Amino acid sequence: MSEINTLNLKVVGEHTLHCAGCERTAEFTLSRLPGVKAVKADHKAQTIQVSLESDETDLEKVKTELEWIGYEVEAL
């Protein structure tokens, strides 16, 4: 059985999560990465929580995907 690793991220920079649509975009984009079990974005808190089940995806891959759709994040 795989261990679940949770990444807690804070959206920083000029481009922030503005609404539920922004949350869905971030969640959909990250959910397509291998090993991602769950994603929860919160536009009010400007946070994104990612649960990973494998070593296929790591913090750098998550950051790269979010940068590709315009979000800069840092780990909490």
C-alpha cells in the first residue's frame, strides 16, 4: 500500500485564485498528474492542497504545472 504525501501550497505573486472557476482550473490541471489522489484549492485562503500517492509527482512538478496555468506557489 502506498503512503499518501500531502503538499500544502500558498499562491503568491500577481496572479491569484479569484473564484471557484480558478479553483476548478487548478484542481483539474493537477488532478491529471500521475500519482495525484486529491486536490483542493481555496480562493479565499489562496491555498492549494495536493495529496500524492506515488513518487511519480513531486513538489517541483506540481509547481511547474501551476506556473504553466499562471500561478506561482510556495510550500507552507
